[in-house]
Amino acid sequence: MTEAPLLGARRLRELCERHGIRPQRSLGQNFVIDPNTIRKVVDRADVRASDVVLEIGAGAGSLTLALAATARRVIAVEIDRRLVPLLKELLAGVDNVEFRNEDASEVVAADTGANKLVANLPYNMAVTLVLAVLQSAPRITSLTVMTQREAGERLAAMPGSKVYGGSSVLAQFFADVAVTGRVSRKAFWPIPNVDSVIVSCRRHEELPDVDVNSFFGVVHAAFGQRRKMLRNSVAAKTGDARSATELLERAGIDPATRAEDVGVEGYVSLARLL
């Protein structure tokens, strides 16, 4: 892998000061300033010379530079207009980066040609964005995101875990999901109040044979009443507890079990019967 011209803490702060920029907590901005962390993210993403990488939340460009040193092309998206002059200065002469000052949701909905997504995501959008990409951007086969530990562990959680929820099921319906690294708070500026992790998602080559909308509906219904027995949640869709019990038993699920104890396969089986 080509050694990236990494952007360290001193130069990043100098750039921000020259452009009058302070990270905004309202946008969840915590810029990556640690070169080792940047290398770790690029390594976990397994970025190669043939890859087209979509980076959501380019921030001050530290990860962008590292991605550009390896990938064929990088589409760097940043919604904060204040950062445009800084990024243009930083990326001057880097001819394989396409910068877009747009909202991430608009870019995800379009076909960018990217086959990988790499991002440093704020907690308040991480889960939503990952699920949106998995659902609506099938060309992207690999997602590597750095985000708050709570959000990352929720996406990768297994049945029975305290943090296993609807987002865990939905993400794992589309991909193999795992926490592949832990990141020190000191890797960011400003230093956040929470710990971070790297989450890797590798899209399944084939999805389960089930109607996706039906599957989503079952999962949302189940976790809408998280602590109740699944029989009660399913009864809201079937009309009565007896039919719900019969349906769950046909799906191979104990009617008395709770939503957080059922894996993806169980919800797929249930959705096929509804």
C-alpha cells in the first residue's frame, strides 16, 4: 500500500485556524488527528488500487488524503460549507478526489459508482446511514465506519445481547457485521466524551429469499414492544394471540420468547409466513 501523506494534529489545527474553523458539536464534528488511527481505518477497509470509495463526512480531510493515496477514486462528501475552502486547499493537486458539498442522504440515494464506503460518522447518524446504504446502494459491497462505541456495538450485536435490537437484525440481514477495532478518544479533536470503534460490514452475496418490506415490518413490530413476548407483538399483525402462536411455532420460534432473543433467520422465517 502506498504510504499516505497523512494529516497530523499540528497541520490540521493550523489549517482550521487559518480558515477560521472550530469543530461544531451540533454536527458531531470530531476530526481525526492520529495517523495510526487513520492507517487502521484504511487497513480495515482493505482499500485497493481498483476501488472507488465513497467517504461520508470528509471533515478536515485527514481520512480523505489517506484514502486517495490508495484508491482509484474517492468521492468525498461534506455538508459543512465552512470546510469547503479548507478541503480545496488540502486537496489541491490530488486529482483522484471528487469533492461534493452535499447532504449524505442525497449522495447515498444516487449511484456514485462507489464499491466501498469509508467514514468517520457522528453517533446521531451512524446507524441510520449504514442501514440506508445497505438497503439502497447494493453496488457498495463493503462499509467501514468509525463511530461511537454504543452505535457500533449495536450494529454488530448478537441475539441475547443487551444492545441487540432492530438495527442489529436489519444490518445483519444485508451483511456480516463486526467490530474490527477500538479507537482512543485522543485520536480526535476535540476529544469526545465517548469511546469509538471501527465497524466493518461485508455485504452478503445473496439475500435471504423473503420480501424485504415484509421482513422490515416484522422486525419493526417485534422491537416496537421489545420487552414483551413475541406472541403479543405478532398478534398485533395477525389479529389474535392464538393465530400468532401458531404462526410463531410454524416459524420454529417459541411464542414466549422476546424480540431480542431471535436471530435474523428467525425473523426471515416469520416474514415468509405473513
